[in-house]
Amino acid sequence: MSVKESFTGMPSWLKWVAIIVVALVVFKAVTWLLAVVFTLLFKLLLFAAIVAVLFFVVRKFMSSSSSSGSGW
């Protein structure tokens, strides 16, 4: 029994309901997958930005403390 045969045996209202339900399930899965990917990318970029700022602050602190000549 092929998909076309089983589809022609259904009432017309059920075809539309089935198409809408399948579309919602598929698009919900695609939307969920995109949300997961974008969330991971955002977290990765946020982590990279925090590490870059940390390096910048440490280098500024080290260069300012070494040039001040505190005399430890």
C-alpha cells in the first residue's frame, strides 16, 4: 500500500488535518534545532568575548604595573 493509495482513502478534512499536523511537527523540529544551534553559537561567542576581555585586562594591568616601577 503506497502513500498515495492511503491518502486517497482518507476523507478530505482528515487530509488537511494530517498535512497541517505533519507540517507543524516538522517545522517545530526544525525550529528547535535552529534554536539549539543559535544558542550554542551565542554561548561560544560570549565565552570568546569574555576570554578576550580578560586577556585585555590582564595585559593592561601587567603593563601598567611593570612600567610604574613599584620596586618590589
